[in-house]
Amino acid sequence: MNGHIPAGARFKAFQYMQRMMAAEGKLVQRPDGSYAEVAPKSLLTPQGAITSAWSSIGPTPTTGGFFSPVTGRVMTIAVDPSDTTGSTVLLGGAMGGIWRSTDAGAHWTAVGDQNASLAMGSIAFAPSNPSIVYAGTGEQALAFDTYYGAGVLKSSDHGQTWTQTCTVASSTCPFIGPYTDGSEFGPGFGFLNFGGAHISYVAVNPSNPNMVLIGAQFIEEGPKEGVYCSDNGGSTWSNVLADQMSTFVGFASSSVAYAALGNPFGSSPNAPIGNGIFKATGIGATCSTIQFARLTATTLPLQSSMGRIDLGISPNFASDNTVYASIANGQQAYHHEPRYFRHHQWWHFLDADFGTRRLPAPVLVRQCRQGRSQQ
């Protein structure tokens, strides 16, 4: 009242919301008085009826809080290619650091808790020398509760110990902030985001462990965003596709790479290039040989309607020349419905000519309560 919130008012409102959700059948009250979410019915039919062979291997959810049981967001998983059994795995949590398992996920050990950042975006082994691993820090989702990172980390012992590739902010080390305190957006806004870059993807050249591509995102749009390259193992970086947030980058071969610029709300007004899918060929030993060009197949949606973009490169690219693209509709991004965010995606099957058919498919993404990654 008179600008003052009475003591206990928020907690009472929260309790009321729990009772309301229980009355609607969305929560169920446990014997100890806490609440659990009712298992949702499948949203995808008939795909949702298919029996899944997946099982949870951890981390174990925490219990006892208002939102229990909860776990944190797992942002990235990378399997050590030198382990022929596939049992050695690295995992990156949204704000939980890097975890390592050598028994196919039965047990996990935190590695790198002393790193400059525990907010993870992507992890990638060097295919030609798997003892070398790169990890991009900063959760890449770019929401109010996503944490910035401290650039790119590097390991030379299969991910057991880590060092920061560059530590002083400069034109060749642009990932180190802070860039702003966020005060221009209002008191306390964005204090999690402005301290450094958010790295969406890390990709290592299949035959050169010192050549690395990363997709960089910054909370403030501008030419700093885009795809960065290092040809000296991360000591220095240059922007090879400067425009706006990069949501994917990956090598298809030693000489071919793909990238995506995918602002979820559509191309930024001041972006000279804008959202789209890009390809570089003729890649050599240095970053100066990487020249990305936009792909413009008629089966792709209009560039003006493209939102967030993610790509998948076929592991058999050398023989099938196949890339898959998921493209959200930037003109309808984050249309809000009760408890869901709905957006439209186009799924493309891409052949050697980059596009033979388009399958429109509405996708429902459950809005979930988010907890901190376990430490």
C-alpha cells in the first residue's frame, strides 16, 4: 500500500497460485504439503505415442523447495571420440560448470569449478586430437535469467583441467565484459547478461585442432555479434561473420563450414546482413580463408520472416552432402498462450541443392520452471 508491499504478501500470493493450479489439475499436493507438477499429456501426435528408449542418468533433482523436484538446465554434451566405448562424456550446465563422466553417465565429477565462468554454452572436442577440448561459456538462450560467460576455455587433457584462452578485453578478445551495467533499461535489469559474451556453439576444424569457430551472442545487438574464428588455439579471435547473434556454427569438413544468424525476433533493424544460413568453402589454415556467403534456396522461407535458426550437419556429409535446418518464424516469435510459448517452425530436408521439400510443423514448447544446475 502506498508503494509498499506488506510483509508476507508475495508468499501468500505464491501459495494462492499453487492452490489455484492444484484446482485446475496442473499440480498435485504431496503428503508433506509440497506440490508436484502433473505429468502432461503428449503434445505431439502420433509421435508422442512412440515408446522412448531414453532414461535419465542425472543429475538427481533436488527436493525440499517450493518448486521441487527441480534440476538445472543442461546446455551441452560432448562425447570424447578417443573413448571407443562412448563412456567418457563432458556436460555443461547453464550455471553449473563442466561435469565429466567416464562410465557413460552413471557417475559425474565436477571439473573446472575454479574456471572464470560456470555458465556454459557449448563444448567441443578436437576430432584430430581429442585430448584438446574447447568450451564456450555464457548460456546462449539470452533470457533475463541467463548468465554471461568469460570467453572460451581450453583443455589439453580430455577435459580434466581448463584454462581461459584469452583474459584481457581487446579487439582480439571481445568476449570479456562488462559492456554495460544495464541501467539504460531500468534499475537492476539484465545484471546477469552484460558482463560478457554468450557462446552458442563451438566447432573445431576436423583436421586442425588450433582452428576454432564460435557463435557469439551479446545482450546488446551490434557488430560484435556473429561468428568468430581463432587459428592459434584461442589466443586471438577475429569476427568472420559480423552482423547479429549467431545461433549455429559447425564444420562439415576441413574445408567447409556452415553458420546461422538467428535473432528470434527477426533480423535486427540495423543489421547489414540479417538472419539466414551461410556457408564457407575453401577453408585453409588461417581465419582469413573463411568467407561465409548466404544460401538463398527458393524452398527456404523469406529472409524477412526468419527467426531463430539451428542447423544439423550430417555425419556422412562427405557422401550425402546433407544439412538440416530448423527455422522459427521471427514474425510470430513468443506468441504467448497460457503456460506455453507457441511458435512456428519450418523443417527443411536439404539435399545437395539445399532444399527439396518443406514440412511446416507447429511446435509447442512447454514453459518450465527453471532451477540452478546442481553443483
